[in-house]
Amino acid sequence: MTWQAAQSRSSRLANSTIRPRSVLFRYGEGQGLRTLDALQLAVALEVQDRVGVEALVAADKILCEVATLQGFAVINPERP
């Protein structure tokens, strides 16, 4: 592995750790977003950045609210 490849991989790993934390810190206390929901939203944000996402599917009310704040269209299977 070249130095540049290792550095790039290290940077991606750092970003994958930072994003869930920032989502949790931003919405955890004020909105009541739980840890695993923050992780799910962080993954959705990462996928959105890379390839695009049409909508986020979730049944959790708080996750749906926060995802909407992040600009996602939300599909809640519990609400037709």
C-alpha cells in the first residue's frame, strides 16, 4: 500500500467515526435521537454523499423527524 493510499484510508476511517458522533451530539439531547438511530442516519448521510438516496425508510418517529431536518424524504411504513 502506498503512503497516499494509507493516508486516504485513514482519513475515510476518521470521517466514518466523526459523522455518527456529530449527528448524535447535534440531535441526541435536544431531539432525543438515540445512539443506533444516529448511526443509521450517519450511514444514510454517507451514502447520500457518495451515490445519492431517494428516501430514508424508518419507523422510529424521532429518527424520521431528524432525517427530515437533514433533508431526507422519509418513508415510515407504520404511517401509510
